[in-house]
Amino acid sequence: MDIRDIVAELEKEIARLNQIVTLLKRSNGDLTPKTETKRRTLSAEAKKKIADAQRKRWAKAKQAAK
């Protein structure tokens, strides 16, 4: 097989894949999911707890760096 044959086969495959993508987009509308995800909210107490824990990790890392 020479390079021209390989290129021709690749172009055929690209065209076939483009057709498949077009058909999928038409049948499914948009390919991105339309699900709504609920966002969880943290209480002020939980945010403070997380922030304090992070500060503690930063302090530990700073001590280890010295």
C-alpha cells in the first residue's frame, strides 16, 4: 500500500465519521446532557470548619518547609 492509498482510506473514514456525528446530532438534538444538578449549600458552620481545617493544613505544610 502506498501513501496515496492510505490517505484515500483515511479520508473515507473521516467522511464516514462526520456522517455519523451529523446523524447523532440530528437524532439527539444536542450532545450535551440536559440534566439539572442540585447544588448543595453548606452552612456557615460547615464552611468555617472546612476553612479552619485548611488553615491547619497550610500551617503544617509551612512548618514542614522550614
